[in-house]
Amino acid sequence: MQTTRTLRHSLLAIALLSSGLAQAAVSPDQAARLNADLTPMGAERAGNADGSIPAWTGGYTQAPAGYKNGDKRADPFAADKPLYTVSASNMTQYADLLAEGTKALLQKYPAYRLDVYPTHRSAAAPQWVYDNTLQNATRATLDVESEKVSGAYGGIPFPLPQNGAEVLWNHRLAWHGADTIYSPFDTWLMTAGGKKLQATRARFWYQRPYYFQDGSLDTFAGKYLVGKLLTEQPSSKAGEGLMTHWDMDPALRGAWQYLVGQRRVRRAPNVAYDTPDFVTSGVGFFDEAFMIFGPTDRHDLKLVGKKELLVPYNNNRAGLASSDELVKPGFLNPDLVRWEKHRVWVVEATLKAGKRHVVPRRTYYVDEDSWQVLLVDGYDAQGKLGRHNYSLTLLAPEMPALTAEMMWGSYNLETGAYFLNSSANDLSVQYQSYPRPPASFFTPDAMASDSVR
């Protein structure tokens, strides 16, 4: 009887694997670690061996005195002094702590450096997000072939990940502080010749129905993120709009574009993969937006493991600077960029046979505490490192959240050009929660109406 039952279970496992379904849910005993040696989001609760990464004690959850929604956020670590500096002259000493793209920048620019500050494990979320994450651990599943996620709602879907696709879905479904966000922004380009240009100024709203606190897995319809972008500058593009709907089943995604010259909304299926991103004047690719934008199904995703890495983190000071202070020839001003040592998950993405992409290999570095991609190394068809994507991360303790959706961009390591996107440096307001609008707000017709006005 036991042999028959074991064989039946083995055949079921083979059938599930052959259908592409990775049975990702973990056992209740494994999930219980989220209340023990792991944080509620799945990170290691303890610090590292030498104490350079401290234990997680709950993150930062208190709003500064007098803070109002939309204010520029103060730097809670302004009194910190750098522990050490990494430059081209001493980078071999810290090689194991550096992403390949970081090494390339240090080698390319003698004046480039990393000022490394004390590590603050500031990432946090509300208790209800932690509760949902615990439930997701034992119910969420992933179809590896289609990248479809089922059985997850309102928290990290795979807090104990078993493969690279699960880690990247944790990034897509990370907590960013509110179910609806308003985030006006500028996009700044720095040319290889050292000229600073403004590519775009836009208003941006996005909503995560996946994180409706008054919702549930039973009522969730599948769209985890919807967004609306309306361009204000340059004048030649003023009024252009972009609408995106992302679904737990990537096959059901949708994108629409409003072009002022045509005065109509049209579907935009090419808003994905390596299509040049018009927001960055084509310097970046759509799938680099917000570190990952859309599906990654053209690549095989391998979970390499976890390591300690120097990464940009808690960069509220950079968010308070003007764009002229921050965006300098060659690289972002090292005086303003804060680096810390954190543990990250490493995911290798390699182009699948028969697929095409101008960046056939990428390495993603994903923060263990917030599940957000902090750095990405991109390689060309010859295996040469050509792109290095970054997010500075903004700490919003009043939400509470640490978000990688502000101040992100990409360095072109071949040409020397780079860009900074989602910058509020020269704006009067910053990334903020927004009253939940009706679903009609995020429709193509609403985008067309807004653009005409």
C-alpha cells in the first residue's frame, strides 16, 4: 500500500513538472520560519557573522515630525559617516562585494567611488502584508513556462523561493507603500560628451489591486498592476499617454498608447522586452523600466543563491538634491549616493533557444528584505558587459516602505552615456499615496480624455 501511494505521488509530480507547473507552495513547517529565523517577508532575520549587516528588528515605520503626503522625505541617516570608500585603487580588496557593473564603472572612471555607510535594514510593511505573505507561502504556485502565478494575494508570493522566476515575481509583487501611487517625474539623460538633457517630464499614476487591503484572493481578478502616464515635456510630446495593465498571467497583459498627432488610442504590444523606451528617448529598453517591466519569458532564469553585496540603499539624501547636483558627467555624484552592504538574491537570466533579445544575458541582484531589484548587469551577444542598471531606493517610513521605483536608471558601459529616470529632484512633490480612483481611471478611454484636456 505504501509503495503504491509513493508511486502515485511520484507520477503526480512528474505530470505536474511535464505540464510546466512548479508546485512552489511550501509546507506549513517551512512557512513557520517566517515567524522564527526569517523575517515576515522571508529574509534572514539575523545579522551576518562579522556584524556588518545587522539583524532585522522591524524596519523603519515612523513618519518624521510634520511630514505631509507628497513632501520630500528627509534623510533619517544624515548623521552617518562613511565606514570606508571603494575606488579603482582599492577595488580588488572588495571584489567579492561588487557587482560586475560596479567594477566596470570603477575601472572606467578614476573619479568614480562608492562611499559605504553603516547598513540599516529599513525595509518594512504593514502587519496585514506580513499575514498575507505567510498565507501565500503555502498556497502560491508558479507555472514556469508561462510565468503565470496562482494562489497569491496581498503579500510576497514566494517568501521561500525555489527558483529564479519566483524571485523575480517577488520583485513584481513587492510592497511599495500604498495600493495607489502618484509619482510625477523627470527623466534625465547624460550624454557621452557630458551634456545633461531632459528627455521627459510626466505625471504617473499606478495602482496595485493585488494590494487592496479590503480585497482577498477570492475577489482578486488577476490584474496586479495598472498604470497611466501622461507626458508634459518636451513640448513635441506633450499630451502623449501610455497605459499598461499587468496580469498574474502574462499572456493577459495589455498596453495602449495615445499619440497627440493621431488623436487616438492604439494598442501597443511592443511595450515590452528590448523595444526602446520612448520615455528615455530610446536610451533604455522597456523591460529595464523599474528594473523589470513586463515578462521575462524569453530568458531561462537560474537562482544562483544569495550573497553579500555593496548596493545603493536608503538614498533619501540623493532624492533631496537638485538634478544638477546629482546628474554629473559620466556618473551620478558619488557625494550624494549612499552605498550599504546587504544580502541579495542572485538570478541569472540566459536567452532561451530560438528567442531573440539584444541583452541575451542578465544578472539580477534582488534585496532580501524588500524583494526589489537593486542592480542588474547586462551582457551582449558576444558576452561583453555593456549595461549596468541601478536603483537608488527611497525610504518612505510613513507608509512604511522602501521603494526601488524612484531614481532608477542605466549606464551604457560602452558609450559612457547614462540616464536617471523617475526623478523628483527638481519637482515640488515626491512619490506619494493617492486616493483610490475608480477602475475607469485606468482605461484607454480615460487616458485619451486626459490627454485631450
